[in-house]
Amino acid sequence: MLQLICLPCVLLILQTLLKQKSKKPLLLLLRLLLLLLLLLPLPLPLPLPLPLPLPLPLPLPLPLPLPLPVLLLLLLLIVLLLLPLLLPLLLPLLLPLLLPLLLPLLLPLPLPLPLPLPLPLLLLLLIVLLLLLLLLLLLLLLLLLLLLIRLLILLLLLLLLLLLLLLLLLLLLLLLILLLLLLLLLLLLLLLLLIIILLLLLFLILLAMLHNLFLKCIILLKQERTVIYICLKGSFHALVN
């Protein structure tokens, strides 16, 4: 029964792997890993009864109700087969999470295995399990690397934001310095205006003082002329007498 369930899925995955010319080796590696996991529960090829009944009845009758591990395995296989069509970018991240869920279902197989197993088969199973563990470790390492790369990118973005903030602060400081310089220039202009006004006031004061001196000089000259006139008149009268 499990062979009837897994064999069409394996054939479908093989067909998609042969048709797809993908440039993503990680996705191809994950699908090959899924194929190996699906091939593990398949029993060794058994001799089919001959002659086969023709035509084969379609669909193949499955006994109902199916066991719970088989149903879960079938659901997981359907989800894994539909994920490449629905989420091609998230499949490398979702498969490592789904494969550990798939492995416990594959371990308690209802198919009786002959005990003790032959040594080549045991070695083959050990090699396959080791390869699967190595692949899972590689996938985990790749996920860790991706997370580290994303963290580094986030740190770089944060550093860039900090640099931008520092640049904005520097620009604000430069603007403040320019405003202070403008205020200093305005103060200097005000001082120059005050100095010019003071000079004009001094000049006006000097003009007023000169005007007063000139008026005093004129008054003194008039007084001296009158005095001289009186003296001359008195001397003239004295001479006449």
C-alpha cells in the first residue's frame, strides 16, 4: 500500500527533475533529498504475478480507512509537491523544517524488514542516513549563513542610517554656525552705524563750536572798531581844540 502511494510521487518528482532546467543547485539538491527519502520506505522489488490482468483498473483500489502515518505522509508529500509551484522562493527554507517531520513517519514502517539484514543493505542504509544527516547539516549551515548575511545587511543598514543622522546633525551645526556668523555681521554693521552716527554728532558739535567762535570773533571785531572809532574821534576833537 505504501509502495502504491510513494511510487507515483517518486515518478512525478523524477519527471519534474528531468524537465526542469533550474539554475538553483540548492533547490535541485533538496528535491533529490526528498526523492531519496521517498525511496527509503519502498521495499525491494518483488516478483510480480504473471500474467498481469489487462487492463489494469484505474484508479487502484486502496484499502480504507488508511493508517494515520500513511495519511500524514501522503499529506506531506502533496504539500511538498505543491510547494515548488506555489512558493518557489521559500522552498529551501521550508524543506528543512518539513523533513524532520517526515523522517519519524518513515521510520515506523508497516513493512516487515528481514532480520538480520544483509551487510551491504545495512551499509547502504547507513551511508544514506549519513548523507541525509550531512545534507541536513549543510542546509542548517546554509540557513545560518543566510541569517548571518541578513543580520550583517541589517547592521550595515543601521550603520548607514547612523551615518545619515550624523550627516544631518553636521548640516544642522553648519546652519547654526552660519546663522551665528550672520548675527555677528549684523552686530558689526550696527556698530559701524553707531560709530558713523557718533562721528556725525562730533562733526555737528565741532561745527556749532566753530560757529560760536566765528560769531564771537565778529562781535569782538565790531567792539574793537567802535573803540577805535571813539578813540580817533576823541583825538581829532583834541587836536581841533
